[in-house]
Amino acid sequence: MDEKFYTSTEAAEITNCTRRQLQYWREKGVVVPTVNITGKGRNVYYSKSDLLVLTVMEYLLSIGLNFEVCHAALEALREREAWLFDEFVPQEKMKQLMFLPTRSQEQPLKLAEFDKQVAVDALCQGQTVIPFWSDRIHEVLQQNLKRFSE
């Protein structure tokens, strides 16, 4: 089965990102899509896996995190939960995760399995807790792809 690829314009529409965001994220190495340098011009194509990365970034930005923190969160997910960016993930593999801020410049967020008591304790101490449901990210992308194809 051939993998489907999406242009920058299509990827922006599907993920609710701007083309300028996509360009900036390419320049910063957040997502490095396939580039076709044959023919005239330079064509950039995104895979579904790339769209998942963009959906994660869009979600994290939408809850008020700045680019640097979003990028750190994305890298933590890539390192520890690489399966999240697979096109097909079985429902039983999906997880409820959370990010907890740290005092480290190198690793501003700690990624952990969601634990209600840990989250409540952190909130009671005035810390931020960022919930991250992996199934929700996949759901959002599937809904956006369905809406796009209609």
C-alpha cells in the first residue's frame, strides 16, 4: 500500500497550522518532511506521521505553551513514546500521559504516565500539569483528515 503524502497547503489545512508555522518548524528541525527536488521548484510533502507531529505541536501551542517548551515536549515524546507517531496505533497501546515542569534548562518538562494523585499534589503546590492523551491526538488528526477529504 502506497503511503499518502500531503502538500504544505494541505498539511496546514488538515492540522490547523499556518504555512508560515510549517516553514518555521522545518527550519528549526521540528518536522522534516520529504522534499522532492526534481522538476521545477522545491516541493515539500508531509506523511501522516509528520501530520501527527504537527498535530502535537498545534495542541501544545493551543494550550499556551511557547515554542521552546512545545519543542522540548515533542522531543520527550519522540524519545520515550516513539510509537505515538506511527500511523496505525492499536487502541490498547494508547496512554494518558502528563508533562510536569522541571527546573532544568536542558529538559524543561518531565514526561510521566498520568497519575491523578501526582497531578493533584503538583497542582496543590502551585505547579503546572499538562495532560496529554495520546488517543485524543490520533482522534483529532483522523477527524481533520475526514473533514479535509469531504
